Amino acid sequence: MSDNPSFVLKGVLDVEIQQKPVPEIDRNEVLVEVKKTGICGSDVHFLVHGRIGDFVVEKPMVLGHEAAGVISKVGSGVTNVKVGDRVAMEPGATCRKCEACKEGRYQLCPDVIFAATPPTDGTLARYYRLPSDLTYPLPPNLSLEDGAMMEPLSVAVHAVSKLGALRSNQSVAVFGCGPVGLLCMAVAKALGASRVVAVDIVPSRLEFAKAYAATDVFLPPPMEKDESRVAFSIRNAQAMKEKLRIADRGPQAIDLVLDASGAEVSIQTGIRITKSGGTFVQVGMGNPNVNIDMFVVIGKELVIKGSFRYGPGDYPLAIALAASGKVDVKPLVSHRFPFTQAREAFETTRNGKSPDGKGVIKAIISGPDVDINEA
């Protein structure tokens, strides 16, 4: 098909399906017919606020970046994939020349062209253009819907395996039981974590986390009247240590803490429960200005890292974990929408539940003219 219907963000809370030109590809690129795209929190943030940090939507932009599809066309220099291949799509093309790219940290490339990050169009269209090496053939036992989930799974792989350097028999705590937090738990479990603690303020999310990948869960107490965030985080950390018998050292200590919530009190609490000499990885984005007790950081000689997207090897490991059955992404897909109902998909994700009251974990939008049940 030669047409290219696309789901376009024109302004804050202003979206519509428009026809866009079919992208032209270079010799080392491929044209993918997009079959499935998951909705990410960043997509919703652009819809509601028109910006994330320094990334500002100044002109109409196609949304979506968690995607999988079928190769429709290949450039003359492409040898790794062929027309008809089912692929997961890594949505960030880098310059391959800068210091970060040459160091093998291409996620830090200053000139990255990332889907649905202004001004670059995203994957909620019939066709999307990518360098061929950013498309990863899917094993027969993974569906195209699974393929779309490789993007958030790669975020988790990057945070837990690469930055967190998790080793077998270590203990992990994850704050935030949204899709990325749940996948961080799943990756930790797959890599041999002896204990995976889930923390969230929503009991139903903790129930899901316990059934999915967590060994322990913790529901923080409510904040008291006039209690500061710092005071609350101190009390919260102490309550967590007492209830779950978490120590600062030894086998009961937490080796790796990941925050996938972005909430200030979660970050403050997480730093306090990380073991002496342990690692804290920030995955979620919330208020950019957070009050951190540097005495705790210094006194425990903590390693604190920020996690940004994914880098070399993260997609292949994500696919390997899913294909081997060590990580099951299927339970996270809670809602499915046809392309013509993309607006409703975003509203449902924004509201956190569908009109029938079912809570949203991950909503998947099928490509134009693709059945929601197509594998």
C-alpha cells in the first residue's frame, strides 16, 4: 500500500490521523510496515504538556516509539534483514561518529534521531524508516506484539544488567510498578536475583507485581499532616526495613535499588534502603529537582547512576530473555486498540483505566488496517 496514515500530535491535547508521505530510504536503511506500537508515558506527556524537559513540540509530530513490524523494503546495501522479516524496531538512530558512539554508549549521542522526540516523527504510522542494524528479527515464538514490548524491556535490561551490573543471588528493590518497573523486576528475576522487592502506593499494582516477578511487596504508609517529604522518606525507609527485615549490610541488605517512579519520596527512600556500598539507578523521570541527603550518599559510599534509554546489546538481550521464556511480556499488555481508535488508546492510558474500570499497564495500538488480534 502506498498511503501512510499517521497519528499526529498537532498541539497540546490536539491529535488527528493524517496522511504523510511514505519515507524514502537510503542504501543502508529499511522501510518497516509498522504492525504494533505500545504507548509510553513519554508519549502521553507530550500529548498533555507538549514537552519533556528541553524537548518541545513546536510543529506537528507523529507519536509512538515502542514498535514492531514487517520489513517492506530494503536499501541496496542491506544484508542483515530481508523483505517480509518480522522485526523489533530500536527507534533511535545515532551519528556513529561522536565520542559517545565510539565509546559504545550511543544512547548518549548528542545527535540521536529518536522516534517521537521533537522534531522527529514516531512509529504510529503505516511506514517507518530505520537503519537496518536497528531492526532485530523476531524468533518464531515471539509475536509482533511481543516485539513492540522489546523497547520497554530493553530499558529494563539497560538499567538492571548494564548499569546495575546485577549478579546472581543479589537482592533488588524497585520503586514503581508501572511497565518499566515491572520489567526491571522481571529482568532481575531472570538474571538470578535472590530477592525482588516491589514498592508502590497502589495495592492492585503490588498484587500484580507479586504475581508477576516480585518476591516481596511494600505499600508505603500515608504521609502525615504537615509532614515534609524528607521526614516521610526517613519514616518510610525505616518502616520498610522493619517490615521486610532489610539490613544495611550482609545477606539481608539490598544490593541494587531502581526507581522507576520518578517520585521524590521514592528516590529519597530508595537511597536510604540501599546497602552500604550499593548501587542506586534512576530510571523514572518526575520532578527534575529532588532533595537528596548527600550525607547518606557519602556515608554509605553509594554508586548513583542515571539510566537513559538503552545501548549496545540491550535489544538482543531483551529478545533473548523473552524468547527463552525467562521474561514473559504478555501479561503486561492490558489493552489493545485498532489504529482508528488511537485517540481513545491515549485517553485510556492517560486516565489509568478504561471505561470498564480495568487498570492500564500497557496499551498496544495496531498499525493501519491491522487487526488487534493479529500476531
